[in-house]
Amino acid sequence: MRRHEKAERVQAILDELYPDVPIPLDHDDPFTLLVAVLLSAQTTDVRVNLVTPALFARAGTPQGLARVPVEEVLALIRTCGLAPTKARNIVALSQQLVDLHGGQVPEGFAELEALPGVGHKTASVVMAQAFGHPAFPVDTHIHRLARRWGLSGGARASTVERTERDLKAIFAEQSWNELHLQIIMFGREYCPALRHDFDGCPICSWATPKSRRLEEQQKQRRKPARPTPGRGT
């Protein structure tokens, strides 16, 4: 099956499973979305949604957060991974928005990626979900599943940048914003990284190349067993 044919079948399944997929991070405007996405690195969306209400109650605008001491922001987001770095970046990007953009989140990739702590993936999420511009944010779920399904493969596809280019080439631009959310949801519900039931998966059962399935199964067998609790190692 050619990649474009496979992509069409994958998209049909995702459209059936997730006809109206919500944005997983709670937010009120582009700024609160930007901060929430920044917080989501190495942290679950559930955790971010638990943290942001208190943070935004303290200050929910660039002008407000720019004036909050980093230590206070850190106390509010401490349960998120990489909290010290994120706290510094949140205050710094808030100040930069005030100084350079009139307190508004810029509607452009270059301007967003120039903000402290904002990489291409974060900028892509904001462009897609806050402003509606076509973008295909690639997180670890999407990167893993694109390779698992044979939509982006080989040694040259070992980076998220390459995966993003491959997916943009085989899916219609008007589908990108919804599709990246659908793939994330599918990865969480049906397609875990470890101990995956390939035969029972609605997509992997037919889409995963045999070589890829064998490769993943061999990696899983090579992983050391976890020690039994209460016993020495």
C-alpha cells in the first residue's frame, strides 16, 4: 500500500473515532494557550490543567505575569516537569510580549519562536489552535506513530522535523490542525509505546510494516525486567 493510500485510510479511521476532537489544554485566549503549551513539555495535559487556574488567577495577561516574581510563578507550577526553567521562561516571554509586541501574542512562526522557551512545536500549536493557521505540531506521540504506521520511516526520519515534513506531504493542508489532535488522542487511547497489541489495534493491525513490528518487539525483549518490589537487585 502506498503512503498516500495508507494516509487516506488512517484519516478515515481517525475521523470516525474522533469526529470532533477538543483542544486538550484549557485556555481563554492566545496568551493563556501559549503558557499552557509551554508548561506541557514533559508534563501531562491533565497536570497542566490542574496548575493553570491558580496561575492565571494570579495573572492571566503578559502585563500581569511580567510583574510576578519568578519564585512565585515557580511555586504555582512546581508540580510540572522542568518547573524552574518554565517559570523563568514564562516571566521572560511575558515581558518580551509587553516590550516588543504591545502585550499581544504575535501571529507568526518567527516571532513566536523568538520568545523564551518557545520552540517550533509550541509555536505550531499556537498558530493552529489559537489563530487557525495550518500547522502540524509533532509531539512524541505523533513522531512515534508516524514511524510505526510507515507514514514516515527510515534513518532519515529519526527527527520530528523530518516527520513533520513527511506528514505535511501526504495529508491535505486543511486537515492538519484537526489531524494532529486526532493522532495524539489515538496514541493515548489505542497505541501505547510499550506492550502494544499490534493485532488488536485499529490501525497498527494493518498499517505497521512487518519490519517495524519486529524491530519494536525486539527492543521490548531487550529491556531489562523491573525488579520485584521488596526484593534486592
